[in-house]
Amino acid sequence: MSNFLKMIKRILFFALIFLVNNQILFSQIDNEANFYTDVSNANFNKNLVLDYSVDNDFTTDDSPKLQTAIDNISSNGGGILTISAGNYSFGNINLKSNVHLKIHKDVVIRPFYEILTDGKLKNYAIFKLGANTNPVQNISISSISGDRFTIDLTQNNNPNVAVVNCQKVTNFLIANFNVLDNYTKFSAITTGGDDYNGTYLFPVNGIVKDIDVQNAHYGYGTVQTQSAENMLFKDLSGTGGATLRLETGFSGLNNLQGTNLPSGIKRVGGIDKMVARNISCTNGNSALMVSPHALHNGTVDAEGIHGNSAGFAVRVEAGFISNKYDQNIGLVNGTFKHVRIKNVTATYGETAEIKAKHFHLYPSEITPPTSEAHYLIDGETRVY
């Protein structure tokens, strides 16, 4: 055999090895075991209704009893808190380490918010994971059977609400619910960070899956990440908004990214090792949005992205420095280290929500809409 043929044979052999190894890599990257581990606990198990006398009436604030139950289970080594079928009102619940909420499919949860005498509406969440508390770990919120329970945001008295706010949390699972939204001002699931004893901590090792949101605000959606590492987003859908918003646009974090930061200020925040599978959006902004602003982020691996009469199936934005960020700290346009997006489908429709600045991106045969979204208030960007 000639040297030339031997060289060709060697090249083909190594190319085959590369393709096989690549296939193995991408077939394993979305294995749930890489993101969340079901850790054994003391099996100090309780039932919210039977053991804490919750009355299943929406008018009752069930938050104190739920918080007591969570605190009891965590302080006794951890276990499962079962939430039986019925109606509940919760607000600003702090999940604790080694506590797992198992929720019946016939549960309906509404947010509870007490308006103070000054009338100001503060931001809040139904469930908080490591927000304004010590770091927490080994936590899950899911249904008993795998069938979805319901979060009803349509009756709330404060639109500044998230369903789950994740901050200083490690090893967590959030799954199995439908959100009946009413164009509230946050994505249903949010991830961010917080300072703890001089160290910036944020969500690490988590799964968010099997969640649907109806009637999301264009500027929000099902999930938004500001800071997180090693997370799997799977089987997420939404009507309106951006279903999975990998957008690091929070001003507080962007103002910590400059090359000319004041002495003692550390550069923190951003997202890395984000994996997405089967993400869809109907009549909204986009199924997947990737936008770094002025942060320098890691990797994104996404497959199975579906847009149905959405403005975009996938929306990937260049980094930029918003006028609202500090212009004197040496900010540069943000980046992602590597983004891989595969298996994208888009179905044409005429009920998408679109910003005017995007009209020019669509074929001239499509007449721009003229009716504004009905839920917009003064000061919000116009959406049609």
C-alpha cells in the first residue's frame, strides 16, 4: 500500500473516532444525573394538611404553616412534605436544605402578598431557594405522580411575582406544574446570585423541567437566568414571552463587569454549562433567547427548539452596553464562550408578539401589526 493511501486511511480512522466520541459526548450531556442527585435524608416525612391543619381555603394565608413544616423537616435531618389535593395560598416561602415538596396533581396554589400601609408593591416569590438566607442544598419541588399541579397567578394583588426564585442553592429540582399567568412582571422561574460572607454564590447543579406558562408578559416568560452553573432545562413551554431566556441583563451584575472597577469590587455573575432540551413557545417572543449584554458567559447546548407563531424560534443577540449601565467602569460587549443550537423548527402564524424594532427582520410580504398588546402600562416598551 502506498504511503498516500496509508495516510488517507489514517485520516479516515481518526475522523471516525472523532465522530463517534462527539456523538457519545452529546448523547450524555443531557443526562439528568449530571445535574441533580437525589440525596438520602432522615425520612422525617410530614403532610401539610394532616400534620399542620391547613384548611384548603384560598382566603387563608397558609405561608406560616408551610414555613413551620419546612423548618421542622429540615431541622430533623430532612424528608418529604406532602401537599395534598386542595387550594393553597403561599408567599415568600424559604425552602431549607434536604426538604422535598411532593405536591398532588389536584393542588392549586395562589400567591399571597400582604400590601403594607404605604401601598408599595415589592418584588416577591412564592418559593425562594437561598434568597436572603444561608445557602441551601438538596431541594426539590415536584408532583407526587409526575402529573402537573397548578400555579394560579390570575388572582394576585401584586404583579411583581415569580413562582420560584433561585439564588444560593446547590443540587435542586423544580418540575411538574402549569402556570396560569396574567402578564406578571417576572419569569416564572428566576436564577440569580447573592453575597454570602464576601463570596458571590449562585445556583449550581439543578434541573428545571416539565413546566408550562400561559399568558406570559413579552419581556418575561417561563425561565430567566442571570447567574447559574450546570443546569438542565427540559420540556418547557410557554404562550407569550420567551420560554427560556438565557439573558444576563440585570443592571446590578452588568455594573460589576467593567475593566475599571473601583478598588475592592469583584467581577461576578454570569451563566455557564446551560443545557436545554425540548423548549417551545407559542404566540410570544421566542422559544430560546441568548443575550449576554455586558457579561462574559460560558457554554450553551440546546436541542429541540420549537416556535409556533412566535416572533423567533431562536433569538441570539450580540453583546451590548445598555445606556442604563455605568458608562465609567470600562464595560465591553458581553459574550458567550460557545453556543450550540440544534434541531430548530418554526411554524408560521399571525398571532406572535413583536417589537417594532424587529419589523424589518421579517419578509416585506408580512404586514406589520398595528394593535398594541393590551396588558402594557405606561413606560413599557411597545409590543404589537
